Amino acid sequence: MTQGGDAASRRLATSVLGTCFLFALIGRGTAETFALFVLPLQEAFGWDRAQVTGIYAMTSLSIAVVAPILGHYADRIGPQLLYAFGGGALIVAYVGAVHATELWHLYLTLGFCVGAASAFNNLAQTPLIGIWFKGRVGTVFGVIGGAAGIGGLLFAPLVQIVIDGHGFRAGYWALVGVASILVLPLTLLPWSRIAAGRHAAPPAAEHSWTFMRAAQEPVIWAMFAVYFLTSNAIGVIQPQMAAYLIEVGFQPLTAATAIGFAGLSASLGMVLFGWIADRVGRRWALTLSYSSTAIGLAVLALMAVWPSPVLLAAYVMTFGLSLGSRGPLIASLAQRLYAGAALGRVLGFLLIGMGTGTAFGSWIGGVLHDHFGNYQGNFAVSWASIALALAPWWLSRDLRRL
């Protein structure tokens, strides 16, 4: 390649990275503001906690349903259309939430549409990273995964201020405006060139995978377990995080700001754990990440008896640091192991784990809170889930080598 061609390729690679980052920033960053709406929705409509967290569960079930179907056709649809459908579904979701008057309206909009947007965006992003950033996949996944955390820092305090001043419907209008920014890269970038990739096609051996063959290998089930159990561990707590912090004594804006800074910490954590995985292996990256989550859960539990700013900062630096870090670690491994025709189906299968895990965690988290009137059961479920998710990576000889 000529010097000019190489420079053009680098510029286009930067555009690809920026686009993946922007869709993760807005797609996941706005979705993670859900926790800020839990108490306002309960107050406005009189719904119980399980009914409201069920919306978050529906988001995750939508991912589990849509992702495997899309996985069969992702190669034929292409990244531009996948991202277009994802951005469109996000805008429809927040416009619909503005006008919602019944619980099922929010299950359809914030539930199904936001989940579908996440599935579209995930299936567009992972193959693009593989064909543009070989050799640095773990770190790049970490950078893009960190976009959700930065989105949380940007959007959570902003949305909380809008909700405090103008109500939850105005908060959803603000998210409509943010999601509309996604139109820009869809119309300005050379998508046919982007879809062609920076690297030559992988060797034929990499294309020999089929989904049925992959399903016979223990590694894909270990990856599925990480997605399901981690999503369950986080889902049982995260949708109620703002409500929990407010209930233990923090002001709403303080809670929202802490959640935002936890998102920023997550951004740093995703890059950090991706870097660790590239250098010493995923087992150690997963171990450190899960340890950080476990400590963060202990910090949150202690807040119930001592809601101090010190513990709030500790939550940001522990639970926040590890939040979302397992997904990029497993997605990069899937891209490395199954690059080729089977990748879309494998990703769709893994997203079933993420979707059903988060759905179950969100639902059982609301039920536990409504039944016991506190969050101790939620913490217990979360601790158990992360222990089960990590165990195979230490017990299996095959997994220890990855």
C-alpha cells in the first residue's frame, strides 16, 4: 500500500472507531439512564418496583429474541443498515416513552425497542472491530465498551436535572435529542469502503467454524455463562441503583452524579481490563474484574448503615470500575475464535445469555425488593452469580489457556 493509501486507511480506521464509540456512547449511555426514571415512574403511575424494573427486563429479553435472528443475516444486512435500524429504534423508543400512559406502552418502547437497538448496534460493531483492528482487539473493545460509561457520566446528571425541573417526560424528550445525533455518521461516512475492511479476509481455516460445531466446544458455553450470570449479577442491582442511593439518604442529583462517575470509572475499567486480557490472559482480567464487583457490592451493602461520601466514592472506584467490563472481554474472544461466517450466529447466541440474564436479574431484583423491603437479597444473588461465572475459568484446563 502507498503512503497516501496507508494514511487514508488510518483516517478511515479512526472514523470506524469513532462511529462505534458514538453508537455505544449514545445507545448504551442513554439506556443506562433507566435507573433515574424508576422512582418518578412509580410516583406518576403508582406502579410497584417489580412492574417498573420489568421494563428493564423486557429490554433484555428483546436483545435475547432479536439478536439470534439478526445473527443469521448480519453479514447480508451490513453495518450501515444495522446501525440505521439501531439508531431508528432508539429514537422511536424515547418518542414513545414521552407519550406513554400505560405500563405496556413502556414495555413496548423502553423495553422492546431499546433492546432491539442494542442488538442491532452490537451486531454491527463486533465484525467491524475485527476487520479494522486485528492485533489490538481486546484494547479496542475496551475503548468502545467504555463509551457507555462516558455516556453515563454525560447523560445521568443532565437527565436528572431535567427530570427534577420538568418531569420524566421532559427527560425522555432530552434523550430523543441525544439519540438523533446518530443520524450524522450514517449519512456522512463511506460505508461501502468501511464494510470492505482494512485487512485481508481471514484464512480458510477460520471460516471452517459452523455454529453447530462451535456449540460442541466448552468455551462457547463458558462465554455464555459469563454473559448470563454477569448480566444477572448486575441486573439485580443496577436498574434500582438510583432508587437505592436515594433511599439510603443521598439527594437525587448526588445519586445521579455518582452513577455518572461510576460510568466514567467503567470506561477506564473496560480499557484497563481489556489491556490486561491482551497481556496476561482473560482469566486474570475476569478475576480482577469480578473481584472489583464483589468489593463494590460490599460497599453498597454497607451504605445501608453508613451512607457516607467515602463509601459513595468507593462504590464509584470498585463497582463502577468493573461495570460492563466482561462483555468486551468475551466479545473480543468470540471475534478471535469464530471470525468468519459463524460469527454472527455465535454473537447472537451469546447475546441470548446477556438478554435473559439481565431480564431475570431485573425481574427477581424487583420481586426481592418488594417482598423483603430491602436490598440484602439482591446483593446475595449478585455475589452468588459472579462466583459461578468466574469458577469455570479456573477449573477448566481449556479455559485457563485463553
